[in-house]
Amino acid sequence: MKEMTAGTFETCAVHKISASDTNKFVLLCDGAQAGFVSVIEIFEPGGQTPPNIHKEAQEYFYVLYGEGVAIVDDARIPLKQGSFMVVPPQSTHQVVNTGASRLYTLTTMVPDEDFSDLIKAGPKAELDEEDKRVLSGAIAGT
């Protein structure tokens, strides 16, 4: 029998990849159970992912709140609430928060390529009141 997983963001683990990182990850779906990973990634103003590449995984980003820019190979893609993109395997990519507020993305990677293990191995973090307001839709326009 297949095991169903359900919940809300408040019940999910929150981590940073390393103590010096500013980005936080709310682990919605763990690749160990599902074969893919889905997170809410929270970027501080000026925060960014390092340029990275995935061997086999496609990565999907949907902007929940905030604004930024994605750099995928040689393309610069503006990001704002409601924007989405799918990054194919073997593409160098980076997401940068260029806005004055935090940037929140729903990020899903298929297959997981051990990304959920990398997140879980990092230090625990917590959501603050601003995060909870944005993720619960309490901020106008979210």
C-alpha cells in the first residue's frame, strides 16, 4: 500500500544548507519518500543560490512572493509573483533576490538527486512572523 503524505508548511522541517547561508528551505516533500523534492525556498534581500547544475534533474521554480532574477545558462529571466520556470538538466542556473523584501519560491526537483538529504543535513532554522504571514497568504497579493 502506498503511503500518502499531507500537511501544512507549519508542520514541515526548516533548514539552511550551511550556518552561513541566508536562504531557508521549508521541506514540503522529502525525496527519500517520493523520489522528488519540493521546498519553499526563502531568500533574504540580496540572497541567492550559488550557480549550480543538475546531472539528471529538472528543477521547477514558482514565485510565491517577491522579485528577483534567474540566470539560466546565458539567459537572464526576471522573476516576480506568479512567474515560473523549468530548468532542464545540465543547465547552469542561479536565482538572485533583487527585491527589497524576501523572495519566496516553491521549488521542485525531479528526481531528487540527494537535494533533500543536503537540506536535512544542514542546521535547523525557523520561520519568523513575516514568513508565516506570507506563506499563509495574509499579505495582500499573496
